[in-house]
Amino acid sequence: MASSHSSDTAPDLGRDLLANLSHEATKTPPSGIVDIRSYAADRQDVVPLWVGEGCMPTPDFICEAANQSLKAGETFYTHQCGIPELREAIARYHERLYGRPFSTERFFVTGSGMQAIQIAVRILASPGDEIVVPTPAWPNLAAAVQVASARPVEVPLDFSPEGWHLDLDKLFAACTERTKALFINSPSNPTGWVASSDQIKAILDFARERDLWIIADEIYTRCYYGEDRATAPSFYDICEENDKIFFVNSMSKNWAMTGWRVGWLSAPPALGDIISNLIQYSTSGVAPFMQRAAVVALNNGELFITEQIERAREGRTKLLTAFAGHNSLKYAPPMGSFYFFFGLDGVTDALPVTRKLVDEAGVGLAPGFAFGQSGSAFMRLCFATNPDQMDKAIDRLTHWLIRQ
């Protein structure tokens, strides 16, 4: 009898637990990427290209630095904003990329690039404020804004087979008296769009004129496929020390450290106390042995980055070659990042297609709706994987397309 009563009341107890929780927590949408992974959980033969990471584990020389730190007993609380050696390594890394000096005081170590984004949003946005986000965009960007009780304002990129394009007039028109920042992710996840140097300048000029902040997600700046320069155009190319720009970055992609959860936030040094406080009241800092690994990665990891980029470039070339003759596909060659964002002609909602691809082709792709409404007709494929996996996925996809 007691067991039956418990079963009957379980739904009511669940509703009671969910009552009076914060709107921000309960209304945050689930990840569409996690959804498709869950859908395919029982399939053992799926080529998993839905997540934004390569297939290579963290190199041994990086792991060894963490091991040595642990053996040395570095398991205690440490500097909230990062150990001095890591802040120095980040500054020198930027000097090598951009050919000018950087102060260590503008770099703050965070528990992932995601935490860097959350801190920037928390500093800028109060309830009811707005942050403008070009879409399709990584869903965590908009979610970070929503969790802060602010509102993400989507500005859809324009699609054509020649490339995705950001209409700056639309971007600027989306700004209101409630706008606090523009969120610019270039190179873009998921589209591969890259802001040109002229666009970077125009956006910075507009932000200065309107007293707006920019949150610049340049995590994929090393994955650039243009022939005009080695890295993608950056706000670092033209900004001044105290321009209102937060740069977010991460150890995850370039150094195959997605599971380590180490990133950094770059900001004017005057914000140091505020950023330090927000780190203190969230994580109290990143584990020192993880930071030691990041130091070694930044100082000695250039050959590995080159290998990563070449692998991505090879995957991109294979995809463009294989799909060139399929008129049923719509896509633009990605100019940056390591994602191929494509759809099928006549399909406006690609979610059912991603499930069919799991069931019928054994390939796992992320549904485009996860990146905003403007991405619903598309699917994201991560091509930063090993050549055998890429060949298998292409073979399966092309055979599936022939059968449609």
C-alpha cells in the first residue's frame, strides 16, 4: 500500500520540487547537441562529428607538466586570476601572434572559455539589458546572457553559396538604449564566417561611438583558411589598451584540452579587481596543476597547433571535394574554424534529418536549430578529426545522399 501511494504521488512531488525556482534556471533551453548525442547513445557504429573537438588526446608533454605539478604537491588554493607563470605565458603567446607587447595584467585565467564568457556577461548585463549576437551562433553565448536575466538579440547572418555575410547595418540597427554589448564570434562556430578587417574596424568604431562593449570570441583565430594572413582578422589588430573589449579564449581547441576546462579572459587591467572577485565567488581559481600544463602548452605547443590546423584543413578540403557535385546540398565554404555547416535544398528543419543520418547513415551531426532559429535548416559537422574517420563519414554521407 505504501509503495502504491508513493508511486501515485511521485509526479506531484516532482512538481513541488520544480515550483518557485528561478525563471532563468528553469527556462534555459536544453542543448540540441546533447539531444542528438542522447538520441544516438545506443548506437555503437556512429561516426561522432557533432561535438566541437578533435580526436587527438592532449599531448604527453602537456600531461607530464600536470603530473610533475601534482608530484610536487601543488594541490592547494592558488592565485585567483592565475599563477604568474601562466599569465606571462598568455601575454607572450599574444605577442608572438600580434607582434606587439602585452601586459600580463590584462589576462585572467578562468575555468574554461565558457566561464570567461559568463564573467564578461555578468560584468556588463543587468536584468533587462540586451546583448546583440550574430547568429547562427554557439548556443552557450545566448544561454549565458539569459541566465544573467538579460536578453540576447539575434541578428541573422545572410547565407549564400559564396559565403555567410554579416550585414553591419542590421547589426547596428539592432542596438537600442538597452544594448550593453556586441558579441562577435569570428571565426564563427558553426558557420565558419570570418569578419573582414574592414568589418572589425567598423564594429569597433561603432562601439566606441555608442559607448558599447564588445565581447570578442576569437577562440578559432588560428583556424583560418584565407591566403592573405596566417590568422583571422582580430580586434587585437587595431584596438587600444583601454578599449571596451573583452576577449575570451580557451586552451580547449588549439591544444586538444577540451576536458581540462582552462581558459582566459583578456580585459583592460582597470577591471582586475572586479574580475578577481567574480572568479573568487564562482570557482576561486583554476587548479594549479592544470595551469602548469597550460604554461607548457602555450610555450612549447606550436608544432602541435600546426598539426591540428593541417588536419582541419585536410578535412575541409575532403568535404568540399566530395560535396562539390551534390546539387541537393546548400553550403558555403567555411573560411575559419573547423565546422562545415550545410543543409538540404527544400528542408527548413534539419533536426529530423540529423536523426535519419544517425539511423540510416551512421553519422552524428549537430542540428542547426541548436545555434539559433536562423540555423534551423542546417547541420554542423566537425571536421577536426582523423583522416580515417573523415573518410568513413564522407563515404557514408555521399551514399546516403545518393539514396535520397
